[in-house]
Amino acid sequence: MPMVSILCELAGALLLAAGNERGSRALLRRPVPPAPRRLARLTGFALLGTALWGLIRDEGNLLFALTTWTLSCGWALLAAALACTLRDSAPARPHAPGRARARQNATDTVP
Amino acid sequence: MKPTFRTAMTWLHDWTGILTGWVLLAIVLSGTLSVFRPEITVWMHPELAGRTADPVQASVAAIDWLHTHAPHSPAWYLTAAGPRAPFTWAVWQQSDGQFVQRALDPSSGAPNTIRDTLGGEFFYRFHFELQLPYPFGRLLAAIAALALVLALVTGIVAHRRFFTDFFTFRPRKGQRSWLDAHNLLGVTVLPFHLIIAFSGAVTLATLLLPWGILAAYPGAPARFGDDLSPAMSARPAAGTPGTLAPVEPILRDAARHFGPDGIAQIYVYNPADAASTIIAIGGNGTHVGFNTHVLRFDGTTGRLLADYREHRPLISASAALYGLHVARFAPLPTRWLYFICGLLLAAVIASGLRLRTLRRRRQGKSTEAVERLNAGMIAGTPIAFAGYFLANRLLPAALPDRAGHEVQAVFIVWGLMLVLAIALPSARSWRVLSGLAIPALAGVAAFSAPWLTGVEQGTAAVAILLAAGFAYALSRRPPPSSRAN
Amino acid sequence: MRMGMILRVAVAIVGGYAVAALAGIALSRCLPWSRAENVTAGMLAGLLLWPAMVMTGFALRTLLHVCAAITGIAALLAALALLGGWRP
């Protein structure tokens, strides 16, 4: 599996995290407006696509490449989520996380 | 009655999870280890470490040995040696009808130069037979696979918010963190979870849903197998004795047909009969589909009788699903991804089980009994599996029925862990079992000495990482006296 | 309430299996391809239908709805199988 594809997937996953409302707040420590988040998301998807293209070229077999891509993308997304967690929880957060999180806590508890 | 679609699906998700979670955990963990089936077999045969074998020469040696030692077995089933496996895996029947399975030495073809162990075969068999008699184990595994599909699909509905929110995991928040972990591990490799669960059911579909076969082939359901894989079926025995043609040219011919796919398996039917048949099955070097290229040879003359390649779209699709499940095609990096994703699926199941008891406890219901069983299964299964590896090194090499004793060791350890977990209060049993897992896994890493080959290094690394995981869990869990609830 | 849930579980699981089995039979008798392909298609469809039917069993509002839906689908598949020449 080529290094370039792995790096593409990791970068793509980080950009997807940056394109997510809570992910971006965790990574950049401040709220990010929707337009740049959208751009980050699109670039992220493009990078994941590039990684798939690289894998197809490298493996020469569509199904092989798709399998490897699906599994390794999951892994990259997990790494991105962990990066968000580490950034989010490293030092004490300066202020309360705001309305979105309060809403989150209200709706996402398991019924 | 439950008012909305989402609450109904959540209810279904919870109950499917709690009823099948423990058996699924055992299936998933043993399946994850089966990803490295030949590697585990090599680890368990230290005599084979560092050796290499030519698939054709090793198979010829194996067939020569079987020819003198098991001539009257109705069939010899060989899994050929290859780059991952410097041995031939052979299954045959003794004169008393008992099936024997052994690794055969690649140069002598004999089993007695190497120790008697099932190696990775144990995990592979346990993964879909659960050590239960046929067909109950397989049926249970098939139903568990479909229950996993159901739990995943209903889980998507129940935890639907995770698609927008999975990028932050909130640690140290009790139930909240368990929910986050459950969602995060579930959603990041959701395609893997879904495919592995559904394709697992596909591998056992003929057993679970035979009704289509019975309807399409009235009175002769075995014909379905002939139609499914036309070159795979042997001709009936003639009843007169015959001699097997020299197998080396036959296998060389087969290897030429398979090219980069390589020979995966060789079946010799009625080897002492005038109508003997040799069937060679191509490997998965260049494609995902499982058993899609099969050759049939006349065993007495060596003539090629059939060369079948699967091209029918639907059957190719089903073979590809099968192939995705067993992952024989996977190159080493993909194989590790399969392994890691399997561990993640086990973690999803374990966190789901934990989440449920946490929630019920918060609702003021007693969860003690379930929590004890959770500890016994979630921490006890890895200990029992580590016990298999340890038994492999601790039992004397010349012990009669050594392979059987190794398997017994797994269930003895498993039983002890469950008894221990049930006997202790749950908060203590988690600590005690996590504490026992660490030396067991460290033992596996130590017995991987001298850590020279990839197999030894990989086994030691996985064991150490898992031990570190248990050590972390132990350090994070406050002692029972200071626990809030 | 409790009884209703038990009945619902039973109808969803047993009825769902019946639908999956009948789908296998109907498809293996009615599809236009070779026998082995039809049977394979039927089995794959059955594996998808069983969990789907269990979900349906819990998604519908009343037990009566569930029974009606599952019986209806099963009857449809059985009719298809009988038209295809299947005799139980």
C-alpha cells in the first residue's frame, strides 16, 4: 500500500473533521463559519478520492483497491477523531462549549 | 406500544445486542484471529519457523506420505503450502472412520517431525462452529451473523446523530464516553462491519436457507453443488483397485493453469480406486472471488477432465462476498486492516454491552448479574484465547492427543474465568480479570522468542498492545471502594 | 403489554424466516437464469429479507398491522412460487 495514499487519507480525514462543526471547534479551538468548513469538507472528499485513485493504480484490481480503501479510510477517520479529542481535551477549556453542545447533550443521550 | 420508529429500532438494537452480544464477541474475536490462520499455525509449530516450502513439492511429499499411511481414506484434503505457510495442512480419515487433521512437513510429508497442534485451525473452526456438533454451531453462527446485520442497521437508526458528530470523543464522562466510543468505533468502519456481518451469513446461507435448493432440485439437492461449481465434484468410485498416477506432473500442470493465483487446495478422492479424482483449486492471488477457478484431473491417468472458471455474474458476486469475508486475497497491509477492524468490531460489541448495564444502573435497576457475565466474557475470552497460545508452549511435545489437550485448555481457562467473574462482585471481577489478562498476554509475547520472524514479532506486538490496553483499563478504573455508583 | 411484545418478537422472527424461505423458493422457481443462479439469488434475497422483516415487525404500529404485512408478503411470494411450478 503506497505511503502517498495513506497520507492522502489521513489529510482527507483531518479536513473532513475540520469541515464538521464540532470537529472544527475542537481542532482550531474556535467556531468556524460554514463557508470554510464546506471548502474543507470538499477538499477532504477530494483527497479521499485521490487516495482511492492511487490505490486502484497501485493494486490494478478495483475490488482489492476498494476493500483496502474502505478499511484504511475508517482507520484514518478514527485517527482524525482521536486528534480532535486530544486537541479538545489537552488543557482546560477556556469557556463553556456553548449552545450547540448543550443541544447535543439534550438530544443525543440514549433513550 | 413503542410510539416512534426510532424508539422501536432502539429497542430492537438493545435487545439484539444483549441477546447475541456475548456469542458475537466470541465469534468476532476468533474470526479476527483467523485472519492470520496460517501465521498462528506457524507460531504454534516453532519447528517450522523460518522455513520455506514450494507448494507443489510439499504437496507431492504429503501425497506420498498419505499414500503409504492412509491409502484407504475416502479422500485426502490438502491445503497447499505457500509463502505464508511452510507446511501442508492435511485432513484425512483413519481406518476407524475418525477424521485426522495435521500439518505435514514440507520436505518429508510426514506429521511426526512436528508437534501435534491445530494451530490457527482452532480459531477458524470455532469462528463458525463454536465447538458445537454439526449443524448446531453453524446454524447458531449464521443466526448470530444476521443478528449482527440487524443490530448494525437498527444501530444506525438508534444512534443516527453520529454521522454529524463523530469527530469528537468526550473521555472521562462515564456513560457519555462509552456512548461516544461505541458510536465512533461503529461508524468509522461501518462498511467493514456491515460487509463482514452479511458476508458471514452468506458463507452459511445454504445451511440457513436451504428451501430454494430443495424447490429447484426436488429430490436431489446435492446437484446444486455440481451446478454451483461444476469441476468440484468427484466421480463415483469404481469399486476396483487402481493406482494413482505420479502427482508431480499433474500439480505442475495445475500450477501452470493457475499462474499468479497459485494452488490453494488439492483434494484427492478415492485414492486407491480405479476411478480416483484429483481436484485442484486456484488461490486468490489476483482476485477476490473464492474458489472461482477449479481443475479436475483423472487420478489414474493424470488427464485434465475439467477446467472451470466462474463467469456467471450472480455466482461471481456471491463468491466475491465469500472472498471478502475470508480475505484470502488480502495482501499483508490489507490483512492487518482486517485484523484491526475485527478488533474494533469486538470493541463496538463490548462497549455496547457495557453501555447497556451503565444505563440500566442509572435507571436504578440491578445490573450485577449481567455485569459479572460481561466481565467474564469481555475479559475472559482474550484470556482463554491467550491460554491456547500458552498451552501450546507449556504442554510437552510428545503428549498423546496434544492438539485435543490444547483445545481443552481454552475451555478450562474460559470456564475458570466465568466462574471467577460470577463469584466476585462485578467491580472486583473486572479488576481481577484485567489483572490476569496482563500476565497471560505477556506470556504469549515472551513465548514468541526469539522474535526473529515476522510471525513472532507480530504475535508479540499484538500481545503486548492488548496487555497494555488491559493495563490502561486497570489504571483508569478506580478501586471498588471509591466508586460513585 | 409484555404479552404483546413477546407475540411481536415471535411473529417478526418466525414470520420473517418464512418470508425469507418463501422468497428463496419463489426466486429459484421464477427467475430466468440457470437453476444455480436462481437459487443463489434467492438465498441472498432471503438473507436480506429476514432482518428487514424483523425490522418491519417492530416498525409498524400495531401487532395486527405486523401480522397483515408479513402474511401479505408471504402470500404474495407463495403465489409466485406456485405459479413457478413449486408444489409444497
